[in-house]
Amino acid sequence: MPRTRKLAAIREKVIQLHLIKEAEERGAMARKLSWEARVGAPDIQLFIPDGRVFFIECKMRDETPRPSQQAEHRRMSEFGHFVHVVDSPETVRELLARIYI
């Protein structure tokens, strides 16, 4: 893995850990997902106490999902599952504030 990809993975991991911590503090269950043979799938699945499920893609600040990720997110939305993208602690807080209304 090239050095820049390693740094990106580390920075995304920081956002993932922040998301999990913030979600669990609000009473949600957040899980890192591992998708076999599925390119572009979201990083995190978040279960809200009232039974709602959200998929969340974590990116580095100001980075957008790759085309393969965008395609997979579109496919998921066609089945009624929406994927939210977060790229900073601020966007994590904004998302959690929106879904906890």
C-alpha cells in the first residue's frame, strides 16, 4: 500500500473510532463491517435504539467516495438503505444530531 493510502486509512480509522464512540454514547450500537467480495460497501453499520439502521462511509476530510463506493451506495439506496458519508468529527456530530431527532 503506498504511503498516502496508508495515511488515508489511518485518518479514516480515526473518524470511524470517533463515530463509534459518539454513537455508543447516545445509546446506539455501531459496528465496523466486513463485506466479502463486495467492493465499495460502507464502513460502519449503525443501529439506533428505535430499530432504524444506517450505513455510514468514513472518509478523510473533504474526500468523497470512490466511484465504486458511489455505485454501491446507489444500489443500497435502491433497496431503501441510505448511506451517509462523514469526514470529520463535526460531520459525525451533525449526522447523529439529524438521525436522533
